[in-house]
Amino acid sequence: MTRFSPRVDGDLRAAGWRPGRAVDVGGWRQQLEAGGLVRMHPAAEAFLAEFGGLDVRISGPGISCAREPFELDPGLCVGEEDRFAEWGAALGCALFPLGELDLGRFFLGISEIGEVFLVETWVASFGVGDAALESLVLGVAPRER
């Protein structure tokens, strides 16, 4: 049995993911924690260790919205730590930056329970863990919070 649906598995593999993938997250931790506004929690560390650095180049129609490219590189969020801290406080959770959606139009963040959020001047949830990746890749509109 596969972990992801065939389309999601294929798109993630095309971006460089494979089962058991592990990358060092230390640089992102250091870069983003330097200002003291965000801290890399265990859910962010686990997610980024497996998926960090992926640049998923997708497009076209999705299930309920367009399939937009996303890049899981927290370094793209440097300078936006206050945005993640403020939205985390408003949501009652700790949001750690994950990267960008739609070529920088939106940011992505993750809570300490593994819920992946679109972060802008508003926030919306893609779901938790693998379900969030399914939503991102398949073009499922996030649920506004």
C-alpha cells in the first residue's frame, strides 16, 4: 500500500521526495529562530526533515482550486517571522514557516500538531500531515480560518 494517492506520490517523487528521505534542518532552524519570534517545534522538524527543499512544480485544474506550485524552503520566509508569530497567536498555536505557495504569492506554515496553513493577510488550513500534502498537490482549496 502506498502512503499517498498515485498522482501525489508521482508529483512528490518528481520533486525529489522518496520514502525515508531525510534532510538536515539545522540551517533553517538557525536562520528562522535568530530573531526569537518563531521556534522550530517537533512537527515542523519532522515535516521538514522529510519534505524540506522540495520544489513541487505543478499547475492546471485541481479538485476545488487550481494546482499551484509550492516550494518547501523555510528560508524563503526569512523576514516574515512576525507574520507567523502573529497568526500563530491569533490561532492559539505555534506556526513555523515551511515555504511558499504559488511562486511567492502566499506563505506556508505548520502548527505543532502538523496542520499546514496558507499564511497571508488571512490564514486557511490545508489539513494535517499527509492530508495537507494531498490537498496542496491535488488542488483542494484550503479552509479559511
